Amino acid sequence: MPPSHLPHRRAGRLAADRARGVDPRPVVPRALPASLAVRHTFPRHTLDGGTVRAALLDLVVRLGHLLRLRGQAAGALTLTLRFVGGAGWETTRRLPEPSAHDEDLRVIAHRLLDAAGLQRGRLVALALKADGLLDAGQVAEQLSLDPARASRLAAEAAMDRVRARFGPGAVGPAAVFRHAS
């Protein structure tokens, strides 16, 4: 057989093997990115602090849920604010210890928002980004002697199970806010 037919034979054999599910290449797991961001855009600019805090809480709940789904914990949070006219403001703060729990993320997110010192800023969008992501298995889980925190973590795990069954918007303070407004 002429040598010019050999590449066609190899391609045909390769296609036949793949059709039968034969693939000798090793499986290489894809590494997850080192950061994860969620965003909220307001339908029109807002000055209302309650609306901004409710949107931030929604971002915290979404970000925490995504982190737990991916099995990761955040080492730092970055809050980005976008104002009318295109101006922006951004700041980052490290968490005391890496976490994917809503309560820990919420405390830092509120500190970041307070640091912005919003008074008359007309916001059009918010973004919350988890930086310095670690595998959650590498994060030491401390025993808590605080029964209220233990209850909140148990409720968070229950909400994650409800979200897995009924969808991401099924539970949480952000879901209540959306339905109330």
C-alpha cells in the first residue's frame, strides 16, 4: 500500500476507536479559577441604602452558594461599585480565615460597603468577587461552641439542599426580598 494512505488509515482507526468509547489519553481534571464573581445591575440608578444592602445580601448568598457547590473557600472579598457616569470604586479585604459560609462573607461584605461611605452616590451596579480561593478540604473547620452559629450553619446546609432540589432562587433572604418588592 502506498505511504500516502497511512494517515487516512490512522484517522479512520482513531475515529472508529472514539466511536466505541476508546480513548487512551489520561483524564486531566480542569483546575478551577482562583476567583469567582457575582454581579447585580440595578434597573435604574439608586440612592436607597436599603436597596443597596439587599442587593449586596443577594450577592453574598449567591457567592457563598457557588463557593460551596465548587468545594472552595474564599480568602478575601472584593467589592466593586459602579456609579452613574461610569465612575467606579473598588476595595478588597481579607477574611480572618478562608470561608464559604454566608455569615462570614456577609460580615466582610458589609464592612466593605461601609468603607465606601456612600452618601449621595447614584449606584448602577455592584459586583462581589471572592479572591484567593482554596479547596475547602484544605480549610480547617473549627468546632464552634456558639449554638447560634451552629444553628445558622445547619440552616445554610439545609438551604443548599433545597436549592439543589428546587433551584438557586428557592430560598434565602434574597428570595424573600425579590418577592416582597
